[in-house]
Amino acid sequence: MPAKSPTGAFARAQAKGEEALRTAMLDIAAGLLAAEGPAALSMRRLATAADCSTTVLYRLFGAKDGIAAALYREGFARLRRRLDAVPRGGDPAAYLAALGRAYRANALEEPHFYRVMHGEAIPGFVPDEESRAAAAASLDVLREAARAAVEAGLLRADADVDEITDTLWAAAHGVISLELGGHFPGGLGEERFRVLTRAAVEAFVP
Amino acid sequence: MPAKSPTGAFARAQAKGEEALRTAMLDIAAGLLAAEGPAALSMRRLATAADCSTTVLYRLFGAKDGIAAALYREGFARLRRRLDAVPRGGDPAAYLAALGRAYRANALEEPHFYRVMHGEAIPGFVPDEESRAAAAASLDVLREAARAAVEAGLLRADADVDEITDTLWAAAHGVISLELGGHFPGGLGEERFRVLTRAAVEAFVP
DNA sequence: TATTGTTGAGTAACGCTGTTATTCAACGAG
DNA sequence: CTCGTTGAATAACAGCGTTACTCAACAATA
């Protein structure tokens, strides 16, 4: 095998145009993040992993913030896919509970991603408006589930759907954030998670 | 004034022994954190602000983690003082609401501290068991308020006090964390905060 | 075909970070 | 007076984000 043959992920994706290159680079970054945590997300480390120089990264993402933003959006996109994949059975209450479990599972299976999605991990990063809108849109299916539950008479008819949605999101995120922060010694478990989040649902039961 | 005269905060505290020195250094760190954010918390910056070398910091705190741990505990100590200062009027429900407002006010007035307290801000820092125990103890007054509310018959008698406490904490923290993350465009306001956290209380009302 | 202009990547540097080995000054004990 | 200890400063190491400079490869033009 000739030494000059391009074998890196960078060279392989380079032939397919800039967009493919960006995607490939983001894949590498996501892999690095999931495997080794946010500390491994340095420009040099990333360039080495992709077999290229840091210049390429700056052309593709502008700066490190660009990579952080891409990972932020990727994290919420994964969450969205995860939530969308939850089967909506006939029972709206069971569906809401399943969404909660899926949300938590997504967070715990890739905690580094969850931390990036909530401002931790990458020091100076603040998502722009568009990214935050995309993040909020990841919860569309939750909002729909809340609406369905109201219309099915399972939740109070006079309750605001947005209020329900935000309450549920905050409750789930709050518990998971404290769990990741180590504030529940010995972990939490699905049952305890259900207990600590059920108030957010039950308060809206007529 | 002779140039050799010790005028820095370091020199001033040095005369009072090691513990005073540590306290003074922590004060400087807390000021730097509150004023300029976690990015300003570098060993060199801190040493410069205290008019000493970085060596002193390593003797006092071991490593940067030591400073992070100290700020973590300081943040929760401030929270505790804040919550303890809330006047407990006769009405347990109003007291619980006031505790919630105080918790949020504390977080929003010094958001950098709140971020340090919840793992953000200082990349690699993970609090040890003792620090986390102290953090949990900051909420003792909330636990007491929950117990009082149960005993007053305001909350369900069969409800577990720890369950109520954790539910309230997670609800408040979840809303505030999302608020700091920019997920409520245009901010939140006390009224909206009350709305989004009231489910955590109302679910326990008999 | 020869020349020019453009695009894109690599190198090396700047100033910053956390950390520590080395050096040196001050002080108390013998 | 000398010795040992304590504690602070200096300077160095590797790594960080970022970018100015350099050069090679290719397209367009004369």
C-alpha cells in the first residue's frame, strides 16, 4: 500500500464535496464526545482524528463554537428521533410515561451529549436563536401528546398545552440534571424517576 | 510609600494564618466568578488578582479542582443562607412559594455560581461525596417546610417528605436550568415560574 | 501551451491554560 | 553561627484556540 494513498476519514469524505466533509467531521466529533467526553473535543485532537490540519476545521465550522453548535443540534436531533420512535399506544397516559422514559434513557445513554445540549461541557458556548428553536422543536411530539391527553379528557380541559409541556419538560430535565450531578446517591432507576416526575402529570389530572 | 510594602490581598491575609489566606483567596475567586464568569477563573488570573504566584494556590487548594470544590460549597452555602433567611409566616403554602422565589432569585442573581453548583462552568470538576452532602443539606429548610406542610394537613399525610422535597427541588431546578439555557424566550418572570412549578406542589394537595 | 488567479490545505507561531521542578530567601533550633 | 525547614517565585512543559503565512494543485485565460 503506497504511503501517499489517502486513507483518513478526511480524505475519504473530501472527494464527496464540502457538505459530506462537514458531516464526516461531525461524526468524528460526536464519536469523540461520546467516547471520551468533552475534554477530548479539541481542535487539534479532532484534526488528528480526521487526519487533516486544523485549518480545515476552521473553514468548515468557523471556530470551535461552530462545532459546539453542530453537536448541540445533533444532540437534540437524536433526542427528537428517539422520542418520535416511541410507539403511541391507545392510552395517552402510558404514552406520556413512555416519552419520559425515552427522554431519560436518551440522556443517560449519552450523558456527554446531554451536557452539551444544556450548556455544560463546552465552556463559552451559547446557542443562537435558530439552534434553540430547533431544540424546542425536538419536543413537538411531547406537546402533541399533551394535546392528545387533554382532548382525550385525561388531563384538565382548561389547562394550557404549552404550560403542561413546559412543566413536564422542566420536571424531567430537573430530575435528570440532578441525577447526572450526583444528587441522588446510588442513582435513580426508572421507578424513582417516575415517582419524582409524576407530580408534573398528576397535577393536571381533572 | 515604599515599593516593598505588602499591599495585595494576599500579603494582607498572609499575616493572619493559612485559614484566613484560604478564605481571602476564595473571596477573590468568588468575586472574579461573579463579575466575569468562569472563564476568568484561571490559576494565573487568580494569582495576579491576589498579588502572588500560582504556587500559593497549589499549596492552599491542591489543584484547580480544589478551588472549584470550594466555590461549589460556597455557592450552596450562600443558597442555604438565602433560604434560611426566608421568613416563615404562618401559612405553610405561602412559605413554600417564598422558598421557591428565593431559590430562583439566588440562581438568577449569581448565575455563574449556579452554573458552578451544577457542574457547568468548570469543565472537569466533579464534587466529592462530602461536598454533595453539604449541597443536599442546603435544602434542609425546604425539607422542614415540606414536613410542616404535611403535618399542617396542607399536603397529603401519606406522602413521603423526601419525595416531596426532591420533587420540588427538581421542578425548581429544571425550570431555572432551562431558563438559564435560554429555552424560555424573553425570560420567565416570577409569575411564569410559579405557574411552571406549581404542579409539583399541587399534586401533593389532598 | 504558457501564464495567471483562485482555492484549499499545511506549518508555525502567538498568547493563553494547568501544573510542577527548581531555585532562592526567610526564619527558628541547636 | 550554622543548619534544616518552610514557603514563595521563576521558569519551564505540554496542550489549548486561533490565525498569518506559505505553498501546491487546479481552472481560466492569452
